[in-house]
Amino acid sequence: MTFRARAIRLLGLLGALGLACWLAAGPGGAAPAQAQADAATRLEIVTVDTSGFPDTVVTVRVVDASGRPVRGLTDFQLLENDQPVATPDVEEVEISASIAVLVLVDQGILSILRYRSYYEDPPTLKGVLQALGDGVLSETDTVCLAVGRADSGTNGRQQMLLPLECGLYSPFDYDQSIAELDIDLAQQFPAGDPRQDVQGVHTAPLFEDALTALAGQPDPVVVFLSAYMVASPEQEGQNPSQATADQVAQAAVAAGARVFVLQAAGNTLAGNPAELQEPMITLARETGGEYVELNVGRDYVNDARAAFGRIRRPDFAYELTYRSADGTPGERRLSVALAGQPELVVEQTVSVAVAPPAADEANLAIDPALDGRRQIRVPIAWPDDFSPRAIRAVTLNGEPIETFDLADGVLTFSIDEMITGDLRLVIEDEVGQTAHLVIQIATPPSPTPTSAPPTATPTPAVVPVAPPSRFTGVWPWLAVLAVAIVAAAAYLGMRRGTLSHSGQGIGEGARRIATIGTAREEKQALAYLLVLTGRDNLIGQNVPLYNEITTIGRDPQLTDIQLYDVSELSSISGQHCTIQVDHGLFLIIDNNSSNGTYVNGEALTPDLPHQLQNGDEIVLGDKARHGAQLRFEISRRALNRFSHTVIDGEWQGGERSGTATTPGPTRGLDRLDDLWPPDEASAEPPAASTGQAE
């Protein structure tokens, strides 16, 4: 076979394979989600939650022609004030939908005889009906209490009476109606024998009235309390009761109603189950309900309560979550449609009271000029019920400020020191609301020239010539400068201890990582913080803790370990947290930071000490917003020094009380204390690793 023939044959095989795949995935292979979408017939907006504005959650329910929830959808079209929302997050959730329950009590002669014969002692039939109200119904549900009668009270005609009109469930009204319901009509027949006055109640017309009362209600349910299925006189066939059950079940299914049957039949069903029990079971089974035999030999109240637990079916909806970019206060219109079915659309109007940011001019701070720049700090708050929002833009005299930071409710930016006078500042938040204020920076007065004194003609004088001195000219100034440098170095040495290479430079921006105190003077680290997540040039560094009290944050004036510079965007506060040693136990305290401190995923209570263990992972702020993740480990020296408390001690002052601290796993990292000679505590630690500075 030639090469050309082989190629033609290969192309033919590939074409046949592609056609087979198209036929499999095309006409007969629609995706399940699309098939589900085609089954949808109606959308309902259940709730719109704006409490976390600008985050908004719209809960939407999608149902098919029978009212059942449609599941597996992922694509929705959402508009806010006619503006499309870009790809909202969609999550399917289980919800508790409202139901409509009609309690139907058969008070025909046959049922009354059964009620009186078998249900006079507790538990009572009223207890069964009370269990329905206590365990199932809620105040968003609709309830009706109806009785079917044919006696002198109805002029001998069969009627369905409503002791409790259909309406929203009220526990008081429902319990009151149950208490007043005379279930065997004994009060109406003083002789105690209703046989003389009460007739049988036919089941089919009774259900016809019940389904009419439930028309248009959500998820309708009939709770039917009766002893027998009573056939109408015109009903024919070998088993009229069974034929009546089939007829009633068809009508209930057509109305979308389920029937829960409570058969008050005592212990006599075994005699003729085909006529007495099976029709009732058919009615419950064919409509998707439950059947319960109220047997006096059992705790039938609990049997009924178990069946009632299945009245409320699981329901599902979709939560569409998006972040609104529209800060217009007042009403806004939300529109939701199903992707691919634009005709299925639902709208709802909600009201949002959005307030613009407010600048606290009284506490506005303008720092002195430094390196040609002047820093300005403006406290910002939002006088509405929502959480603080992000700042979108800052303009000064119409020109945008490129770099700014909002942390702990304070907006910080810097300007050129030459900018003075009245400065118009506009602050715009992420939903477009703005704050306007005017900053006044005084223009420094120009120096006033002083008049030179009148010159006089000097009198010639003879001055003895002295020999040249080495301190004349520039040398005195150099001497003064040297003294000043020595004094500054001595002062810094007193502040920072004698270990010059214990501080770690962190490159651009942040100024230092340094701990100070008496432990440094002994050249022994108490513990280490391994930087797992944070500023790029810090990740992987093992920061030693020398002091028994060490503060961590962003402000170099308030902290010993500075993880970010104050000019950088970060969710770490100026003075975020403190690690201290208390009788050999290591404690961490959140200093009421804005974005929290977490140990092993648990948030710390501000100002409450929390005991640290070897290997604990500490998260400062939000890692996604320039926070930091650190791993804490106690040094070998500290374990040896504090073994009686670190291993066996208990901290009684805060969280994790009584938890023993044990050494964590050994990793292949060089540690300062691992390299010290065991008997030479005063030996110098090794040189700083890459990324550390003197």
C-alpha cells in the first residue's frame, strides 16, 4: 500500500471517529446541567441580603412544572440597576421553604365510634394534632384546621367546617383550636350516643373541598385523621373503598398535594385489611405522603411525630454573591435570569442606605517635612451600618495621589514639601461615594534680611605673628563631627545591645528585624520565628527572639520586629502582637490589631494571653492582603533552661491553660544556638546568613 493510500485511509478513520463522537455528544448527549435548565419553568427570589454591603447575596429558587427544585445549575445572568454583574459566585444551598398544611378530621359516625372506643385515655388524638404544631409548623407556614360532618349541626348535610381559618401559623391560635375541638362530638349529644343523629361522611367530596381550600398554596399537604375510607353511594366495583382511594389520590396528585394518613382503627384491622387498611395506605403512598396506624398498643403520638418529620421536604436554592460597585443610596433593582432562557426572569427592588466616607478633620495630622516629603494622616470612617470599605482613589487639587494606604481607619499619603496653602482633598471609596475636605498647610515666611552695620575704617595695628597650628581651618569641625559620631554610636549601642549582627535587614521599605533586651547581651536566642509567608525578601528567614518581651508589627517606633514598612500596604497593624516569656512559658498577645492574630487557625481574643507550643503556626492579619505566616519554635537553650516549666508547666492566665509544650520536629535549618560550643555561653554566634544585615 502506497503512502498516499495509507494517509487517505487514516483520514477516513479519523473522520468516522469524529462523526461518532458528535452523534454521541450532540443529539443524544446533552449535559445534565443543560437538561436540568430545560426543565426549569419558574424563578423565585427568596431573599436579598445586603447586610454585608458592598457584598450582596441574592438567593434564587428554580422550580420545574411540578414545583420541585431544579438542581445542578451554574450559569445565571444578574443585573443591578440594569448594569450586568460580572460572573457572580454561584453556590447551591439547602433552604427551608414554606408549606401549607390542612388538618382534616373525619367526624362521620364510623370514625366517631372508633375515636370513643379506643382513644379516651392519654395519649389522646389531640396530642397527635398538637405534635404537628410543636414539631413541624413555623410562622412562615400556612395552616387550616377543618372537620367533615353530616349531623344536626350541619342540617343533616355533609359539610367541611373550618374551626381555624386558613392563614399563617400562630402557635397560640392553633393550640387554642386543638383544645376546643370536640373530637367525638360528645358535647353535642348529651345522651352519649351519636348514632341517632350522625351520618357517615363520604371521603371523595370531603377531599374535593379540602383541595379547593389549598389551591394556590405552596407545597400543599393534607393530614387526614379518619377510621375508614367511606365510598360514595354511586361508587361501584368489588372494593368501593379501594376505588375511592384511587379517585382521591388522583385528585390530590393533580393538585400537587401530599396526603399523610392517620388511621384511627384500633386493633381490629387484621380482620379485614383489604377493605379497611389498604385503601388508606394507597392514598398515602400514591400521593408521596406517609401512613400511620394509630394503634392503642403503641405510643402512637411518637409514631405520628416521626411521620410528620417528613412533611417538610428538603428544598434547594442558589446563592448568587457579588460585590456591588454602585454606591447610590435608596432603591436599586435586581434582575435575575437563567442563562440560555432569558424568558425566565425575576426582579426585586431593595433599599440600601449607603453613606459616604467621613474624614475626621479635627484629628488630621501633618508631619514635618522629611527628605523632601510631608506625610499626611486622615482618620476615615463610614457613618452607615456597613463595614468599612476600600478606598478607590485620592486626589489632591485635582491631581491623583498615586500611593496611599488605609490601615486601622487612617488614610496615609505623602506630598512634596513645597506644596502649601489650601489643598482640596477628595477621597473616593470603592462604591463611588466621596468625601471632600480642605487641608491648610501654612507657607513658611521668607527670611527677613538684616542690615549690615556701617563699616568703619580700621585702625592699623601691629599683630604678633603666631606659629601655624594643626587645629586651624577645617580641623576643628572634623573633630566636633567625630565626637558626635562616637556619641551617637554609644547611644545606639546602649539601645540595641552588643550583638551588631542580631538585627536583620529586610531590603527596601521595611527598616529592620531586631529584638533587644538582656537576653541579647548573653548572646542566646530564646526562640525563633520562621517566616513562611510575608514580604518576599523575608520568606525563609529564621528570626531569633532574644528578649523576654518582643513586639511585632509595622511601626519601627513601637516594635522590635518590623515585617512591613509603614508606607507599604499591609493588613498588619503598627503594633500587632507581643510574644513574652512568663516563668519559662511563651505567651502571645494580640494587641487589639485591626485584622486579628491566629494560632493554628484559631483567632486570639485581643489582650488575652495565649500559650505557644513548639511548631505552632502564627498568622498575622490576612495573608491575601500582605499579612504574614510564621512558625514558632523554642531554642534548644531555652528548652534546657526552662525545662521544668516549658515541658511541665501550665499557664493559668489565658487560653490553652495547662497545655504542655513539647519540642517540634527538627528541620535542616542552621540555628545560632546549634552552633554555639556547649560550654561556652559567651562565644560569638555564627555570621548572619544570606538576607541578614549587620
